[in-house]
Amino acid sequence: MTEQGDIPDRYRYAVIPHIMVDDAVAAIDFYGRAFGAREQFRVDAPGGGVLHAEITIGRSVLMLGDVSTAEAEAAAFVAPTALGGGTSVTLHVFVPDVDSLAERAAAEGAVIVQPPTDMFHGDRTAILKDPSGHLWVFLTHLEDVPEDELRRRLAVAA
């Protein structure tokens, strides 16, 4: 069993997601209030909006920008709203206390898709949808589960 909140080694170094939103200023504000995000820097687009910003949630970096900037439009980036509210990406972030994060996020307007739940894989997990339509999986690591035990638990859960 690892110390609660410790991130498993295989997730310490990850791909940095870059999401597109319809209103980056509002999204950055929401992520700060709901997820405790800190803005690291922002580059405004010449025609208005946010061309590129970076925030951190815990030790995780997230890049984001407005889909309506000319640069984003030229690359054909879309926000979940352009996909009818769906998304093909889910953002996973390990946090020390998934319960308090989910409670705070819900109070700020996130939709709780799955409340914090101890899962067979050894993490307490909550799934949230932010106002921009992005899905987030927040996890607090509870224990390392050997592969044979993971398969046993999965069979029981199914």
C-alpha cells in the first residue's frame, strides 16, 4: 500500500493535454475555483481571445485556448460544444483528496457524472463534466493492486 495521494510512477510523467474551449478566460476562472488550478501564463490572440494559456492542477499541466482564434480555426480545432456536447478525450488527474475536489467543483457548476467511489483498481475516483463540456476523472490513489488481484476484483465488480 502506498501513501494515500501518492501518484503511481507510471503516471508521474505524462502527455500534456491541450484543450480547446469557447471562452478560455471563463474556463481558467472556473478551473481555479473548482479544481484549484493556478494560471502559469497566458498569450492573448491578436484578434482577441486567448491563443494559449497554461494552468496547473496539483502537479499536472494543462494547456488551453479559445477555439475561436484564427490560429485555432486554421488548424480545425473544436470544442466539445461543436461535437454536440460530447468529447473524445477524458482528462485524468491524481489529487490528494478527490472528495473535497468533487464537492468544490460541484458547488462551482461541474456536473458530477460519477461521485467519488473506491474503485477495483485501487483509486478513489470521481468523474466530472466541466461547463465547457470536457470530462475529467479525478483520482486519489489508495493502494497498488497486483495484476492478478486487479483481474479478480474486476470479475467481482462485473
